[in-house]
Amino acid sequence: MELSVQKKLVVGFTGIALINTVVFLSMYANTRQRTHANALVAHTLDVQARVLDVLARTTEAQTSARGFLLTKGEEKYASDYAKATIGIEEALTRLHQLVSDNPPQQQRVKEYITLARDQLNIYQRVIEAVKTSDRDTLAGIIAAGGGEPAMAEMRNLARELNAEEGKLLVERQDSFVAAGRRSLLLMLAVYILIHGILLGLMITLHRELKRRFAAEKAVRASEESLSVTLDSIGDGVLATDTSGRVTRMNPVAEQLTGWPIAEAAGRLVSEVFRIVNEQTREPAEIPVECVLRTGAVVGLANHTALIRRDGSENPIADSAAPIRNVDGQTIGVVLVFREVGAERRAQQALEASETLFRAATELTPHGLLIQREGKFVYANPSIVTLLGARTQDDLIGKPVLDFIDPETRELGRARILQLDAGAKTIPPMQHKCLRLDGSSFWGETTASAYEQDGKAGAVVVLHDISAQKEADEKIRKLNEELHDRARDLESVNKELEAFSYSVSHDLRAPLRAIDGFSLALMEDYHGQLDITAQNYLQRVRTATQRMGVLIDAMLNMSRMSRRALTIGKVNLSEIAQNILNELAEYDPNRKVTCDVVPNLEVEGDPELLRNVLQNLLQNAWKFTRNTEDARIEFKDVRNNGTTAFCIRDNGAGFDMKYADKLFSPFQRLHRVDEFEGTGIGLATIQRIVRRHGGKIWADGAVGKGATFYFTLNTTEAA
Amino acid sequence: MNQMLILLVEDNPDDVELTIRGFKKNNFSNEIVIARDGQEALDFLYGTGDFEGRDSTRQPTLVLLDINLPRIGGLEVLRRMRADDRTRRVPVVLLTSSKEDSDIKAGYDLGANSYVRKPVDFVQFTEAVRQLNLYWLLLNEPVPSIG
């Protein structure tokens, strides 16, 4: 763990103080110990001195006593003796006291003192005896050796005592020296330790100072760059201290407020930054105050205008935030604001565009949704209604697949995958859709990929096609019915075909027999038949042949009505010309002027249309038989905006009274002996024209010729 | 050269009578065999049934075949003839009483050589038969007999 510089310093100095205390305590102890040791040494020396003193005194007393004895009472020796014995008791007591701390020595001293006293006692008695000239006593004392044995013993004991004390002295001196050495070692250790600590602290301080210098430099640099940054910020920046007084402003702020920082500095922010609500004209709360009150970042209310020092006004947007020091304390507030005139216009344009698109999406009757990752993120009112929801919120966040019937849900999923895989749009598809309440309806969806924030999604349009489906179903049913009817019709046709076949075959056979055998009669029995009989037979043959023609015409008509159309390009003019050429060739005696407008082309069945022209032109040819300067025209005319073709002749014509009978089968307006014919031709061509989706009609008057018009439309009428 | 043989397959006795008369009027003396339905025609052609033992190697020079016949129809007879090696090349002229396209088309598809529509006017019919005979019997080389 890295200790802070302060901690390091505290630890260092505390260490030094502790060490000092330890050193002081140990020095004190050491000194005391040495003093004590010193005292002990002195004590030892004292003991030794006193032992020797006692010995010396005793020896003195002995010597004196001896002298006294020898001199037989010379006074000088008596006074010497007295001198020697004076204070000996005190000396003995003192010695006894001195060794009171050392029991073995005390024992010895006791003995020593006893010996000394015994001797002194002897010497006293000697002195007494001498004085009294008590020979007996003296003799006794001398016989006992005098004080010599005790003396010797005393000397031994003194040596012992002093040797013991000397031993103690040596010990005590050693301990004294050891204490001194310890002291020295301690001093050395402390010296080294303190120097070490001081060195460490010095290094730490050096580093700290270096760091501080660097930090200060960085702060200075950052301050400079802050100034430059503030100056180059496009927004106005104004800072205050905690009392709401302006401390700094950048040039934009100066320009927007109209206050130079030199003048604004130190003023209350409310004086420099005057804002009002654009609509109410009430002074607006300056966010600085709010920040100071709450300590939170504050945005400005909308529609705020800043009043410059000169009174002009600008709409602004701003926000304020507390400035905090490293400890998190608020030390001021920074206010950032900018003019929003341009922004406001852009915002308005955006809003207008938003309104437009909102109208487009919300007013469309089509369901519109936006899905992101398969879930609703937008649903327009139509889809809300379609899916049986009350509001958009009922749908937002729900998987779109939930609204597709499980039967086709996998298809829906596949479509989403297709879009996610990069398809731009996917073609319309019909789904059974589910409403929120679980009921279903038919819908058709189209989707276009729409990625947002890197998430795949799509814009989906949903139509309710239930009505269409219903209509389709109705049409399908109708078609089915129609189909059934067509089948019925087909079988009727088949029956008709079979009928025609048998008519053709079975009715013609007897006719053939009648005609054939009549002819055989006329030829083989010619001689036996009179004119009348022959005439009758001829009539029989004519009638049967006419019946044959009628049957053929009828069959032809039915065939023309039943035959499948083969549509192709048909040049009517060419066909008309060919037919007229054939007619002229077949009837070379007739002189007819033919006028055919060339290249009238239509789409239709070539064979059937040829049949139409054949019929009409043959008729025209036939009915102009008795007309001089016979004339037949084929041309096109405009009729109610469509093209009609017409064939006009200047022949017998017809009475318009019977015009409606012209196209009915077997209806004839002329007698057979006037103009031959079956009465089937026009009925047949009317069917052909109708099958081409056209109309046919006629115009004419008796003796004034006839005009037949027809139109064609290639679509086959049912 | 063998005498020419014509097989007329026709169920209507009137038509048979008139056809034979037509041939006679035109002085044809060829042998004419009449079959009154499809089965009889096939029996004749292949020597079966009533014609058991007929030498089926001798085939007609021309077959006039009505389409609408009892038992086996004319188109079926034609189909079988064309499927059999013995009659594959025998010329067949269909006789029809109708102009039904489907009959004529089916006839040609099955290998008919020509067709004649029996008109009500018998003169026309006789003329048609005459021309047919002329063409098929006189101008056309007959099919060589097998064997």
C-alpha cells in the first residue's frame, strides 16, 4: 500500500520521536546503572578501607599493649593504646552496616568484629594487668598466646574479606564498563536509524515537491487550455462561485449577455444573466440558483429569452451544473447557454415535417407498423383498430408474429428472416391475421427492411382484405356455377351434335332413296310413263333435293354456332374480292360493278368470317339479278364511334316492315320462284357475327336495294 | 390380271341397290361384294365367319366404306385394315352422308384415301362413283396381291 506523503512524514517523525524517547529512557537507565555501579565500587573500596582500618587499629592496639607491657607501664604506650581504641566501636558498627547488603560478608564481618573485640578485650586486660601489675593475669594471657592467634586469624579474615570485596569490585567495574559499551552501541544504532529515517523523509519530500511542481505546472497548463477551450466554445459559458457571483465568462457569453468579464466579474449572476419567459414575460429562474440549492444538473425551461445589457433579446437554451472540487464539494456553478433562433427554426421545420409524416401514417386507412427485431415499435391508428387494440401501447413490444395465425406463422417468420438477410422489400402475401381477442381476419402484408440503430427491422403495411376475400369467394362460386353451366351447355352441344349427325345421316338416306329410285323409274321405265307421270316424278325429285339443301343449311348453321373460334388476322377485303371473282366466274353472263375498299383487316375466325361474306355477297349477287347496272359495294363506315362493315347492293331490296324477320331461320321475304334460298343463311351469319361480339343489321327498301352492316369485336360473346 | 373386285360396305339396301345400278349404268362389270356391316366386311377381308375359307390373299381393288354402320363402325373397319399387313395398302374411299368435319378428319387420320359425300341428288352420286372408279380402278395401279 502506498502511503501518502503526509503519512510518511508522520510515521517518520513519530519514529524519530519514539527512538528519542527510547534513547532517553535507556540513557537514563544506563546512567542510573552506572551511578549505582559507581556507588558500589566506592562502597567496596570503603569496606576494604574500613576492614584495613580495623585491622590497623587492632594491630596498633596490640603494639601499644605490647609496648606498655614491655615498658611496664610507660604512659606513652597507654595513650597510644587509647588513641588506637578511640572510635573503634564506631568503625566496627560502620563496617557492620556497610556489609548489611551482603549476607556472606556480613557473617565474615561479624566474625571479624568478634575477633577484633576479643583482641581488644585481651589488650585491655593486659593494660589493666600491667597497671595493676597483676602478674597472674598477665601470665595467663601470655600463656594463652596473648592476642597473637586471634590476630593471625583476623589478618586471614581481613584478607578474605578484602578478597571478596575485590572480587565484587571487579564484577562491579565490569558491569560499569559493559553499561558504557551498551550505551555507545545504542548511540550508534540510534544515529544510524535516525539518519536513515531522515534520508527517507528527505527523499519523500523531494519527490513530493517535484510532483507538486509538476502538478502546479499541469494546472497552469490546464488553466491555459481551459481558457483557450472556453474561448473557442460556441456556447456561452459563465461560471459563478457559491454565492452566485460571476467568476468567469467566455467571449460568447460576453457577447450574448453584453457584459465584458472585466465588468461582470464579482457581480451577481442575476444582474448579468437576465432571462425571461418568452410568452409570459415573467423573469425566469436562473438555473444557477437551482443548482446551488439542489446540487443537481439543471436544464432550462423552454421558451426562455436572454435580455442583453442593451435590452435586446435572444431565445436561448441553457443548462447549469455544479462545479465540484476533488472532495465533491460544490465550489461554484457553470452555466452553459446558446442562442436557439436557428435551432428553433430547424426544430419548427422538423415539427412541420413530423406533422406531415404523422398525418401520412396516422390518417392512412392502411395498417402501418414498424418492427424492430420482430417486435412492434410503432403502430398507426389503423393497425391499432385492425388488430383490435385500444391504443398503440397495447401492441408496442409485442412480437408481430403473435398476430399471424399459427398456420401461416412460419411463413411470416421466413419473411422476417428474408428481410434480415438483406432483402429490401418482400412481395405482398396474404395471411390469416389474429386480433388481440383471438378472432381472425384476412390481411395482406408488404414489408420493406428498415434498420434502426444497427437492429434489423421493417416497415410493414397491412391491409384488411376480408372484403376482397369474400368477393373473391363469391366470384369463385360464380365461376364454379358458370363452369357447371358451361359443362351443361357443352353436354347439350354434344347432344345437339349427335342429333345433327343423325339428322344428317338418317334423314338424308331416305331422301336419297326417293330421289334415286325416282330417277331409276324415269330412266328405266321412260317408255311406260306419260308426260304427267314423268312431271310428277320430276316434282318428287325437286322436292327431295330441296329438302336435302334445307337439311344441309340447317346443319351448317348449327355447325357455325358450335365451332370453336380460331382467332387470327383476317383481310376482309381480300376475301370479299375473291368471292366476287368466283361468283363472276360461275355466272359469266352477268355484268356487276363491284367496289371493294381494299385492306379492311380485322381479328377473327377466317373461315367463319368468310362464311359471312360469302352469304352476304351471294345474296347481293342474287338479288341484283334483275337490276340493270347492278352494283355491289364492300366498305367500312363509322358508326357510333366504332367501325362497321357494309355490303350494299342496288337490287330487289326489302320492306323495312319485315326487317326484324330477316335474321330468323326459315324466314324469307321472297318467294322461291322469285329468288331461291333456304332462309337459313342470314340466321347463320347473325350467329357468327354475335360470336365475334358484333352486331348485324340491315337497311333497305323494296326496289331500292339493301345494305347489310355488321360490326366485329374479337372477344367472343358467351 | 385378275378381275377387279370392289367391296361395298353399306347397311342401307336402297343405297346398295342404287350404287350397284350406278355401276351398271356406267358399264362396270367388276365383281362387287356387299357387306352389310363392319363385322361382315372384316370377315370377308380376312376369310373369317361367314367367309371362312375365303382366300384372304385376294384383296379388293377398292373398298367403298360407309362410316355409319351397325355392329362395327366404318372407322373401326378402316383402323383394322390399316393395322393388318394384308389390307394396309388397299385403297379405301369413305362414304359419308354428313359433312361432319370430325368424321372426315378421323377418316383421313386413319389412312382413308378419299371420301365421297352421298348427295340427295342421285345423279351427283352416280357421277361421283363413276369418277371414283375411274380413278381408283383404271388409272391407279392396283395393289399387288400378296403371296
